[in-house]
Amino acid sequence: MSNRNVMLSEKVADQILKMITLEKRFNLGDKLPNENELAEELGVSRTTLREAVKFLIAHNVLEIRRGKGTFVANNKELNEDYGFSELDNLLLGAMDLFEMRIMFEPSMARYAVERATDEDVAEIVRLGEILQKPITDPHARTEYDQEFHFAIARATKNEFVVKILSIIYAGIEVERVFSLVTKEVNQYTVVDHTLIMEFIKSRDAAGAEAAMRMHILHAYDLTKKLKESNKEKSKKELEEKILETICNNTEIDIPEEMFDN
């Protein structure tokens, strides 16, 4: 077989692997379409398709069931996502969290301005001044960030606001999300927290409400971009990891009944 045909068959093997691992068109144990249909879909000859299938059978991706056809092997590694779905779910949860906060916290800031005592304002300003300094440690930044928002919640003089904020913050590991984008988080939080602090300090309810909305929208947009970036990156890295397991071709005989025509 020429090198060109070898390269083409390996490319086809890669396409079939993607159908199984990334596109999830076929699950473990599923039967592949018959030879003519699959060759037509992939735009290759039956000979090239047979070589690609031989490659995948040799590496426990596909298996032949005599008299029945070719099936996806019961190889659990084909369903392995190497932790990428966990990160994707984390980012999706963070986006839901920020969406909920957009609904809730701008109004919280308005009520805080209208009801805060001088002592409440002094505490918010104290925490705001701490947050004006770039904090590189994600854990410390998250702690001060939450203290700042809880100080605003307490200033509303509504106990349920504090309780609801606690529930919202308990819903997702924001620290893990922010640790992925430390530089970007520092850039927007310094400005945003300063604006919120100054509006509360000057007793500007409308300004505090708008600044809080902008602040949380920044976090939402950053998480959305991170999720989109992770989706592309994880697909590429997942493909590379899976392909590491099939890097060496092994010669085996493919019987004529490999596909049920």
C-alpha cells in the first residue's frame, strides 16, 4: 500500500474516532452503518474504509461480530473525557450563578444605600479599599470579594437578603473559576469595586445599582468567554489524548463480513 493510501486511511480512522468520542454519534456497542453508506458519507473507497476500520479494530476502538457487522468496542476509555466535562459544567454553573446575581444584587445595592448606617458604609469602604489592590491569591481575593458583597447585603437591614446571598454563593466554586483567569479578574474587579464603593459612600442609590449590575455582567461575560475557549481547547486536547492510544498501526486480517451489507 502506498504512503498516500496509508495517510488517507488513517485520516478516515480519525474521522470515525471523532464520530464516537467527540460527536457521540455512536455509543459503546453500537453498530456502524453498512460499508457502502459509511464509505459514501466519508467520501472514500471501500478499500480505504476497510484499512481505516482495520486500524481501529487493532486498537480496540471497533470490533467485528461475524455475521452481524462492525460495532464500537466496549472500551470504556472511549467515553473518558479527562475532566473536561467537569470544567465545562463548572463554567456553566458559574454562568447561572452570575445570571442569578444580576437579577438580585443590583437591587440589593440600591436598598443598601438607602438604609445603611454610617458604620455600614465605613465597613463597605474598608473592604472596598482592600479590593482596590490587586490580589493574586484566588482564595484571598474570593474571601475579600464575598465579604464586600455580604457587607452590602447586611446594610439592607433585611435578614433574608443575607440568607439568599449565602445560598447563591454556596451554589458554585467561584474561586475555581477565577483561578483560571487571575489577571483578567484583577483588571475588572479593582475598577468595579471602587465604583460600587464610591457610589455607596456618596449615597447614590442609582449609581450603586448600575455599578453592581456592570460588575456582575463583567464576571458573566468573562466566564462565558472562558467556557467558549475551554470548549475548543478541550475538544482538541481530548482528541490528542485519545489518538495517543492508537498511534501504532497493527496488521490484522479483516474478514469480508466485517460489514453487514
